[in-house]
Amino acid sequence: MTLNRREFIKNSALVSASFVIGFNLPTKGMAAKVEKKKEVIEPNAFIKIEPDNKITFYLGQVEMGQGAYTGIAMCIADELDAKWEEIIFEPAPVKDVFNIPGMPMMLTGGSMSIKTQQQRVRQVGATLRYMLKTAAAKKWQVRTYDVTTKDSFVINKRTKEKLSYGSLIGDIQDMKIPQDVKLKEKNEFNLMGKRVKRHPIEVEEKITGTAKFGIDVRLDDMKYACLVQPRVFGAKIKSFDDSKAKNMPGVLKIKQLPNQKIAVIADYWYQAKKASEAIKVVWDNGDFEKISNDDLIKIHEDYLNKEDLPVMKKDGDVSKAFDEAFKTVEAQYYFPYLAHAPMEPLNCTVHHKGNKAFMSVGGQFQTLYRATCAKLLGLKPEDVEYYNNYLGSSFGRRANPSADFVIDAVYVASNESWPVQTLWTREDDIKMGYFRPMTVDKAKMSVNKDGKITAFKATVVNQSLVKGTPFEGFMFKDGIDATQREGLESHPYNIPSHDLKSFCPDLPISTLWLRSVGHTTSAPVVENIVDQAAIASGIDPIDFRIKNMNNPRYIKLLENVAKQSNWYNREKNSGYGVAIAESFGSIVAYVIKIKVENNDYKVQNVWAAVDCGTAINPLGIENQIEGCVNFTMGYIKSAQITFKNGAVQQNNFYDYEVNRITDAPDNIKVEIINSGEKMGGIGEVGVPPMFAAIINALYDATGKRYTNFPIKLG
Amino acid sequence: MNAIFIDNKKYEVKDIPQDTPVLWVFRDHLNLTGTKFGCGLGMCGACTVMLDNQAIRSCQTPLSDAIGKNITTIENKEDKELNSLRVAWREYDVAQCGYCQGGQLVNAAGLLKANSKPNEQEIKDAMQGNICRCGTYNKILTAVSSVVKG
């Protein structure tokens, strides 16, 4: 990876702001200055070093289980030679300096944390280490060549004297910030590329109950709110009777919010919840009340069978290819609405203090959420102090451009004297949407006598994820949502003729990206239709894939999983399935082995091969792949959202059945291939091929193509 | 008596309505937030604590059932089984988002108190009520098994 020096210089006003701390850094000019007023200043930086050698990293990427804190901190700590175990993490405040490079906001999503941050945080770490070395060398009156660094100390190579980084901050405060400091070579890495466990301080918090999530925010005089939310999408409140609820214990206030919800504010959340159940609402459910799941499927399927839909990709001559084909295969696929159901129910805490406000939440969109709060309270964003906590998982749910759970909390706390924590029930989480949309696809593929794919036709129909949001402008064009293209248009196969179409029906059901987004449906479509084409052609599915692709990265992964799984000598009486998909810049291949028994199936083995370019933390990657496999299993086997009379039928984990330990594969083996290509993401990339491999393995075991999710046998 | 004992500390609870689930007694009345709310129906296990050494779902246990009893939560630093499990949790790098892990650890500790040598199926049966949305199940199984093997 080459260092982009030009960009570093260009951004030096921003980046230099992060070199040294315990004192503030200027945004102009190249010298640091002491912030005299406060001993510990408001951070305007990535790294803070204090006189007692305490080192704090300010991280703009949020931690929701994906390991962003550990991965990014590894990059900084390695270049800085900071003592790993003692580094402290602080969530960064909302400041432009923490924006994703090239984007106007802070956000955590698209599996981009480490790949977008590593270069600049390494540069900051390396530059600071260089400055500390220079300062120490000057003190000892030796050449910088004669000093080295380890575990947050500079060491005099000759005398073995040591100076802590913290003892040198006075010496670097007026030092000109050097540019073009060289990053470590691979062979100098102590952390990067090694199997590093999640940072020990974070682990300790998470195994002793001291980790603070948004739901754990406790402020002086804080009150709690529970909401009454509509159940039919688009419903409006006609009237409500709170005569009983308002006299219940602990209830302080009941108010209708501008977004068709009613809030009960009480001393304690359980009181608020009890009272919310006692409110009788007369709803105007509108026309959508007449709609049930079969209607929704019909709406989608009607579009699926139209020819005049927006064209995603058209080349070659599909009709001719189909006419002349040796074999053609076709299939239709159904994917239900899915709720993310993050482990920590949605919540946000807001304190409206006149012309200022404070908010504390676990969110993936710091800049947007703060701006939303400011806008609704009539304040400027900088008048809202934002704190980001750990996220009790998310899978995209806390990356909502519509900011739903934040808006609720702001409305609740608006013009109240207390800070209020608004917390959703699990039922609200399951029933109130922002779902991975229902998706109906059809696909057709032709193969010639030589076993080469000649044409691919597919249509995808699902609601847009971005229409009506701030993302619409750059993600929705010519009737096509960019997430519909993911994985479908960008498949790895050499195919001369395409006819790919899509359509986004308008429905009042709210939609949102779920971990790996469009790939959750495109990977099973592409990788299953290819599998069908292979089998129809009488060619081994792995051989067929390799025969129809050029990219050596894909081929290497397929060969890897073939070898790991002993593919060419597969066990009888088991079902094997293969799939490969690229998402967020990384490629993942799986072979899975399943056992079908008593009208049910169980995944026994998963053999995975991952190429994310360069692995910063192989152990973290293994953990994410294992997590993705298990996460996806629940959606493969059981979880789905269905509608009756305009409302979601499922309620809680008893009828929205996510994966449990008994569903976990017996064995998941992950091999990482460092191709050295451009770095890709990891948090989501294990999901797409899992959705696909299962269809192929079930076919191998049963001779049936199960293409409707969730997949129940019989 | 109007007190409960949480992690060896006595808390007066006479002013708290007796039908309040102990989950909310910890979290909101006493500001002990280590124990988590996940579903409110005993379906996810995030709120698991031990009541007199038995794993229970605190969202389904009214305060009246806990009066005078000893409650062990994830915040307990002295419990023998919890500490053995923590060693394994560090070793196998189990936690991801961490939200369910308190419930997982306490539930596993409850299992080990009832049966110090569970086999793999017994571990799975005991842990199947604890959801982990991040999907750390393979690591959980490995970690608990390692404690059993000693």
C-alpha cells in the first residue's frame, strides 16, 4: 500500500490536529500550542498523551461488535509503538476531522471502517512517534538513529535509558510537525497482520457488565419514556384516552408526538411501559389495513412479469443466446421482509437545555443524528453535544438515514426539563419496520455445449432503501436503487449477454439496509442460478465456476475451499454446497456440508476462504466470518416478517425466530488469503455467500431447489 | 424483611412496588446496568442473573420473589464459576458487541453450579435460551467446554 503524501499534506491542517494532546492543536500553521485554560482539553485529535503516559485514542468509527475499535487502534498503536494493553478508547465527538475520508460525515457502515481509516491513522501514529523520537534524541544529544521506541517509551539504544512518551509532550509542543514520515514496513509490524484479540479493556468491560451501551446512560434526574406506536404502516392517531394511564404510578407526562406516536414519560421505564399499555388509541389505519402478505407478494410478482422495467444492464443478445443454448435454467426467488432485531433494543437519551442540548446514543451516523436533533430543537448542530456509546449490535438498524429512533427521543425530550431516555420495546422493534425489504427475483441462464455461460437474464423487484432519504440523490437513479445493482450487475462470471432489470414499488412499509444490503438477495440468485447451470451442463459446480471466470482471486478461493472440504471426494449421504461472492471489496467463498434429517436440516461444516486484500487482524476476520454464518442461519431457517391487515404478524423472539446456539454449525473453518490487492471490508462480507450455499447444499442433499426464504423442508 | 442482596451487597427495596421485575429494580431503581433488557419475555436470556445460585430470567421475576435472597449478576467479581468462565472468554476472544455476553456468562455459571461436568449437548441445551445476534455461539461453546475440561 503506497502512502498518499499529497493528500496528507493537503489535509495536514486537519491531520496535524491529532498529533499531540493534553494540549490543543491549531487548525492553521504547523506548530502545536498548549491549551492553557484546561488541563485536559476537549479533544480535537486522534491521540491524547498525558504526562503520566496515559494514551487515549479518539475513534470516530463506532464499535458494534465488528471490531472496529481494535482494528483501527492496532494500526495507530503499531505505528506509535504504544503499549497495547494500556491504550484507552474514547468515542470521538462529532467533528469534521473524523469524517470518512472523502465523505461529508462521520459514519460507520459499508464495512469500511478499517479500510478507510487505516492509512491516515497509521500516518498520525508514525508522525507522532517520529516527533517523540526526535525530542528524546535531542535531550540525550544523540542521533535519532540511536533511539528506538517500545511500549510507549523512547529508548536510548546505547545507554538503555528510557523516557516515557508522556514525559516528552512538553518537548514536542512547539516542534514543527514533520511531513512524509515513513510508515513501518511489514516486517516491522508488531500488531498489524497478527492474530490480535479484541482489546483487553473492551473485553473486560464486556465480561463484567461495565461496558456502557446507549441503554445504560444514566443522568441526574433522568426520566424514562415508553412509546405507543402504530401497528399498521401509515396509521394516524384519531384520538386516544389516557385517563387511566395518567394516574398510574410514576407517570409524569403523556404526550402525542408529531410522528403519530404517543410517549409516556415516567420515573422508571417499567412504569412508563405499564402505563403505555393502558392507553386506548383510536387509529385511522388507512387503506393499508386491507393489505396482507399475499397481496404484497402479488404486487411484487406483477412487476416481475413486466418487460418494460428500468434496465440495469443490457448487452449482447439474450434472446439469441437462449434460442441457441445447449441448456437453459430458470428460477424464481422469494425473500421476505426481515427485521434486524439488534440485541440492544433501540434507544436514545436527550436533554433539551434551552439553547443547548445533550444527546447520548449508540448510532452509526453521528453527524446526521446530531444534525437531526439540532434541527428538531431549532438549534445549531454545534449546540448539541453528542456522545456515542457502544452499540448492542446493529446490522444496519442504527444506521437509519430517517433517524427514526433518534427523532422519537428528541420529540419526547423537547421542551422538557429532564433528560429523558426513550426506549423501544422488543415488540416495537419487530413490528415497526425499517426492514430489509421483501425481494422477488427471477433469473434465467443459458450455457453452450462447451460449458460456457452465454446469457444471464434477471429481474429484481423490491422497495427502494433510499427513496425519500438524504441518500436518494446519489443512490437512486433512473428508477433503480443502487443497492439493487450490488452483486447482480457485478458478478464475477464472463457472460457475453445480459438483460438485467429492476423495479422499486412504492409501499408504506419502511425499509433499511440489513448487513450486506443488496447482496443478501443478489448472492443467492446469482450463485444458485450458476449452480443450476453447472448441474444442467453435467459439470462439477466448482469446475464450472472456474471455467466461467478469469479473476485469479476468485479462482484461488474456490480452489482453497475445494481443498479444505475435500470437495472432489465428498462424503456420501451429506449435502454439499458451494458459493462465492464479493461485497464491500472483499471476496468470500464457502463450501458447506449439511445433514438432512426428519424434515429438517443442520449445517455441520463451513469451510471459508476470505480475500480482503490485506488482513489487518486475521483473528478478527475469523470472528466476523463465524458471526456472519450464524447470523445468516437464523434468516435462512426461520426468521421472517409477514403482514396481515397492514400490520406485522410477528411480535418478539418467540415468533421471530433468530439463530440460537443449537443452530450453529458444528465446525467453521476460515482461511485467509492475503492477495495484497486493495483492502476490502469484513463486517458484512460473510453473509452473502451463506444465503447462497444453503440452497445449493439442500439441492445436493434432496434434489429439490428451495428458493423461497426462510427455507422449510417438506 | 425488605431487602435483597445483589452481589453480596444489601439493598433496601421497601419503596419499590413488589411486582416490579428485578431486571428493572437493578437497572432503573438501583442504576445497576450490567444486566440487560433484551425482550421482556424471558425469550432471549440477556437479563439472566442467579437467584440463590440458580440462573433465572430477571425480566420475568418479580421483586417479591427475590426478597431476602442472594442475587448474582454479571457485575459480581467474586463468583468462582463466573471468574473461570471469564478466563475462557478472554482466551477464546468470545465477545463481539458484548450486549448479550453478561447473560451468556451468568447462564453458563448457573449451569456449572448445577452440573460441573456437562457434556456438549447439555451445554447447548442449557445455553439455547440465550440469544447472541452477533453469532458468537461457536466460541461460547468452546469457552464453556474448556472450563468443563479444566
